[in-house]
Amino acid sequence: MANTPQARKRIRRNQARTLINRNRVSRIRTLIRKVELALTAGDKDTAATALSAMQPELARGVAKGVVHKNTAARKYSRLTKALNALG
């Protein structure tokens, strides 16, 4: 258990940041899911719109440290490749 005022403050701050980070990751996953659903449905326009909405959110996740840089690059690359394969 935290005994110092600073340790108590860190616990409070960590709980607040955890909520923020959890929401951010959830939003990123939702946007990725929208792209994947549009791709499986074969709807290129919707997939392109969803991909352009997902990319800045994914980049923001990298900047905030909730998503690894290479993970974001891999996801964006694979989804873009799948979108281009729709023709």
C-alpha cells in the first residue's frame, strides 16, 4: 500500500491515465474494425473513408505511447494493401 503522499498521487494519476489510454485504444480498435468490415464487404469507398479516419487516430496512439510504432505501421500497411487489392 502507498505510504507517501507522492505514491498516493501516483496511484490516482495512474488510474486516470489508464482510463484515458483504455478509451484511446478502444477507439483505435473500433476504427480498425470499421476498415476491416468494409474490406470484407468489398466496399472500396467506405473502406477508404474509414482508413483515412483510422490513420490519424493510430498515429496519435503512437505519439501518446499506447500503440507501438511498428505495430501501427504494420496495421496501416496491411489495411492499405488490402484496400488496393480490391481494385
